Amino acid sequence: MNTVLKDKNIVIGITGGIAAYKAADIVSSLIKQGARVKVIMTRNAMEFISPLTFETLSGNPVYYDMFSRSGAWEIDHISLAKWADVIAVAPATANIIGKVSHGIADDLLTTTIMATKAQVMFAPAMNTNMYNNSIVRENISALKEKGYIFISPAEGRLACGDVGEGKLAAIDDIIQAIADYFSRKQDLKGKRVLVTAGPTREYIDPVRFISNPSTGKMGYAIAAACASRGADVHLVTGPVSLSPPDGVNIYSVETAQEMYEKVMELYPSCQVVFKSAAVGDYRPETYQTNKIKKDNDQLTLTLIKNPDILKELGKQKKDQILVGFAAETQNLLEYAIKKLKEKNLDFIVANDVTKTGAGFKEDTNEGLLITCEGETIAIPMLNKNEFAHRIIDEVLKRSPRLIDKNH
Ligand code: PMT
């Protein structure tokens, strides 16, 4: 029994696949755990299973008609969109995923998804080749990047006889994923969190600078995840081309020195720091106020060290939890542990940036979370939003002083 589901309003969207019959177990399990459930079926889903099953299990009418109105004053897709705390589409076909990722709203389920501010989750179920089709994969990636949660399908023998990935995830896993969403929901409420993201620019002259390939995706994902869990988030960001996450305080900086000053100002009032920015270690000793002319065959730059922001945070630490990041190309564990110790951190996330799908620019990340007690937790390849939540989950589990007793 998952008490976190009690009194939650959950819309289950059912689309037309053979796994539609399994949605009966999902609805039944949610009702047993005290959730309120309303079901939207697509026309194709009704070819596989009767709405009567879901009406009986949920105790509510099943919604499927765009133009029906439950009450004279209510329009279903708007009222369902507002009512829902979560919309979970299970099973989700390639069709619904494709439609939502391209903004197509042509039936009750898609219009409700477009109109909602609730978290939308998809549990895909389809033939292996369809699931592995690059178009479907691109649609899934695009939706994940926008914050939609996917509950990965299982591997096994599919209804069509093929064997592989594409089977609807186990019912317990789907229920757990919904419960996880609610239980993580406000666990940082009342906490002030400082996040840094993106690269810094170390200017040589007004039009040239030294920088690195950081896009800010990792840091922005952490800021968004902390905000979604109720934290008061302060994001100090280098120059990136991302939209600021909802409800986050943004401070834009360019150089390491500017980042240092803003971070130091915010630090004393924060309880947690995620330092995912890729800060330039060096800057040119002299800045040329006018554009340097290319009169000489050679140009020698002397670089001097920038302040190590995180090391300074480590020195001044009172009761803050400090989470550093390390982007490495070799000796991942050894170098990350060295940084953890030298900078007096509580945790460090070690990224092997030579791995495809990890580190700079990618939408996904994979890494090791290392604690100051010497524990190493492997975080698998996940989109950066989910990676961020996993890091926060693991940090919170090991930081009792951060847990909100009222949560
Ligand atoms: O932005 P993305 O494209 O999504 O890429 C994400 C990322 C790869 C940049 C991110 O996951 C990451 O690994 N960030 C750390 C990058 C790095 O190069 O770290 P570092 O090993 O140079 O520094 C270790 C730690 O000290 C970092 O937390 C860094 O923010 C901090 N540091 C470093 C130098 C400095 N002068 N001041 C600092 O605070």
C-alpha cells in the first residue's frame, strides 16, 4: 500500500494497443491505494477493451468524446486537465507519442494533455521494431527533454510473437513510478538551493574569449528538478541558449570572477549547492580593450589562475551540503575523489566525458555519485532531467538534515 497515492487525482489515458487490457489492473491498483481515477480512452483503445470495465473499476464515467459535456458548464478536456494531479498514458502507442511531441490535439486525450499543467507520464507498449524506430525514439527524446516522464517498456515476448523491448512495463513498476513522482514532489520544500550551470567566458579582447562546450543542460535540469520538488532555487548561469526553468531565480554571469562573486553572495543563505558549471580555470593575464590585430605571425597569451569557486565554498562551509561535478577524460574515479577531498565536498558527480551520451552537450548523462564517506553509486544513462532527480534522490537519502519533517 502506497499512502502517497491517497486522495491523488489521476487520469489514466488508454490508447489502442493489445496491452490496453492491462490498464484495468493499473486502475484497480490505484483505486485500492486510495487514488481517485478518471479514465480517458481513445477510439482505438475501445476496440480492445470496453469502457464499462473502467467505469466499474474507477467508479467514474469513462471519457472519450471530444464533444460531450459532463455538466452544462464543463468542457471535458479542460475540466479533466485541471482536475488531474498526474496524467499517465498506459499503454502509450507510437501514435500518441508522435502526436503529443508534435502538438497535435485531435481527440479528447491529446487535447487534455495539451491543456494540462499536471505531470504527464507515458508507459509505451508496442512492437520492438516500432519502439526502436528512430522517429519514435526522436519523439520520445523530444518529450523527455520537455519534462514528460517515460516508464520504460520491459523486454520479453510480445503479443505479435516478436521478442524484445516494447512490452508494457510491469503494473507494479507503473504504480511505483506514479508514486515516486508524488513522493519526491515536495521533499525540498523550505530549502534554498544554489545551482551553477554552463560555461564561463574568459575574454582576451572584446570579441574573443576562452570557453568550453558546456551548454548548461545539466545545471538547468538540476535547477528545474529542485524547483519541482519545492526548493527556492537560485541558478547562477554562464552564457547558454536555454530557457530559464519555471520558478527559478536566475543570475546571468559571463566570467569565472563574476560567477565567484555571485555565488559567494548567495552561499551563506543556501543549504545545498550543486556546482555543475564548467568554470574556466584560467583567464588571460591582460585584457585588450580593443580588438587585437593580426599583425604578427604568433601571439602569446599568458594565463593566470581563476578563483576556484567550489574550493572556496568548501573552506567556508558551515552546514551546507556541497555537491561538485567532475568532467574527466581519464582516471575518472581517482581524479573525482581527489577533487572531493581537496574541495571539502559532501558529494561529487563524476562524468566520463569521453563516453557517448554523457557529459557536455548531450541530452543524457551517466556517472558516478561519490560520497565523502567513500561510497560510490553508479547512476545509469538517463535523460538529464531524470539524471538530476536521481542525483537529488541519492543526496537526500544520505543527508538526514535536509529531510523536511513535515513532508
Ligand atoms: O552543461 P552541459 O553541456 O549539460 O554539460 C554538463 C557538464 C559536463 C558541464 C557537467 O555535468 C559537469 O561535469 N560539470 C563540471 C565540469 C568541470 O569541468 O568540472 P572541473 O573538474 O573543472 O571542476 C570540478 C568542480 O569544481 C566543478 O563542480 C566546478 O564547477 C568547480 N570549479 C572548477 C573550477 C573553478 N575555477 N571553480 C569551480 O567552482
